[in-house]
Amino acid sequence: MTTLTENLPTRDYRAHARPAWRRVLLTRESAIIALLLIVVIVALASVRNFDSPLTVTYLLRDVAPILLIALPMTLIIITEEIDLSVASIVGLSSVMTGLLTQAGLPFPVAAVVAILVGTVAGAFNGFLVTVVGLPSLAVTIGTLALFRGIAVGLLGTTAITEFPEEWTDLAKANIPGTPIPVIIVPFAVLAIVFAVMLHFTPFGRSLYAIGLNKEAAQFSGIDVGRTKFLLFVMSGAMSGFAGVYFTLLYSNARGDNATGMELQIIAAVLLGGVSIFGGRGALHGVIAGVLLIGTLGSALRLAGVTSDIINVITGVLLIVSVVSASVLAWLHRRRVAAVGRRKGRRSAAAASTNP
């Protein structure tokens, strides 16, 4: 029977012969965490009001939807797929939350229905990718426009701003005695669930196997189609939840809510060490990547830098991250090839001296 590793000559993990401290510390994830700490230290020392508790509160509130959606996005990209429709699902979920609340439904019911709408949207993406067999890039570019068009069509150019005060207050509330928003509590729980699922279960190992070599994973008994379908459903559900939170946080339901957020999410995931080619990545690196982009943007805004310059800096970070990963992979392949050639020459020399 063909094994998984026999089909992965060029896209496999590095050998685990290195010392454990090198495998833990000398990684892209550790580099992103170190860069995040450097940015925080520099900002604390040089940016006025960066050390204010209010800064921490607004920073975490702003990145919370990105953190939530980055969890399933990480899993999707590890399998060498992508979902560009997440921000449109956030907008659609926001509109559904507003319309149902305006129609008189209790807010919890409206929120659950909005999350279900997001789940159905994710399932639609998964169906087109796994059953119809279309590329996820093409599918989610199309559904990006489709879901956004539905959201704008349902609400037009108007906005719904009346929501139950107890729920909007909860979305803006902090954990008592801290500057940390309450939304970080469900995020922390979800992050632990996703981390355990990805790094400590057979399901998580199957995601890496699919990203490394889909055909080999299929032959080893992994149901690739069902696995990817579940990931898109997770992405839709999490985007729906983020849409409900987004609506409450800003007390605003509009069809164009969260426009462009998909690029921030993908940038953070790739910056956090997940390979766009699949088969590699870790959640702690992704979380650090989201916080790095959010912290850098917050510090630059406090320093008076315009949004255009912040976008340029974020784009440069992303390009450097992707290029550096490709360069490191190329250097690794060359080093492995060189070692193989040296071993071959030694074997040939030994054979010639010992006929």
C-alpha cells in the first residue's frame, strides 16, 4: 500500500533530528511573536498614550472579529484552500441581525438566525468546492460578490442602529477590573478548541496531510471532500458570529459592513506562518500575526500616520513574509540536495575502493 510519506518528496516537514529548543524557538511563529514584542516595547517607549488602558481596549475590540475568523481560515489555508467571502458573510449576518431585530424578534433569536445564515453561506461555498469541484479561489471570489450583493439588496443604503441596550453594552463591556473586552473570553475558549483540534487530534493531522499532498491523503483513508466541506461550514458559522458582534459593537447594521476585512484576515494568517501552499502553520503564530498587525496599526495611528501608509506597511509585511517563506524553503531544498549529493559521492567512493 502506498504510504503518505512516500508521496511527499519535496513538501514535507523538516527532520526532527534538531534539538527541541531549536524546533520550538527557531520557527516563523516564534519570529512573529518576537517581532510583536519588539513593536509593543518600541510603541510603549515612543508613542504617546499607547500605554493607556483605553488603547488596549480599542485595539482588542477592533481585532476581535479578525481573530475569530482567522481560526477557521487557518485550517482552510493549511489544506491549500482559501475563503475570500468571509467579510461578505459578516456583512450579510449583520444585515440579518438588524432586519430581524427591527421586525420584533428577540435579539438572541435574531443572532442565532444570523449565525445560521452564515453557516448556510459557508456550506454553499463548501458544496461548490468539494461536490461540484470548483477551485476555492474562484468560488469565494464569486460568493464574495454574491453575499455582499444580497446584503446590500436587503437593506439598501440605509442602516439599522436600534438594538437592545443590554446587548450593545455587553459587546462593548470589559472584563471587570481589566481593559480586556468581554469578547476575548469566547475567543479564548474557541482558540483553545481550535488549537486542540488542529494540533492534538487525528482530524488536525489530516488537515496537514491534505495540504501536503491531497492525493496521498485520499489514498491513506482521509475523506478529503468531507473534511474541506466542514472547514467551510466552520468558516461561515464563525463569520456569522463575527457579524453579530460587529453589529453590536458599532450599533450599526449595514450591507457594506466589514468591507475589505477578508484581506486583513488572510494577511494576518500568512504573516503568522501559515503557508499559502498548504501543509504548514500553527494557531499561536496566527494569533500573534493578528495582534502584530493590530498593534502596529494602533501605534501608527496614535503617532499620526495616515491609513494609506499603514496599509502600505501591512502590505510590505505580508510580501516579506511570503517571500521569506519561499526563500527559506528554496534554501532548505538546496541544502537537502547538497547533502544527498555528498552522500552519493561518498557511497561511490567507498564502492570504488571496496570492489
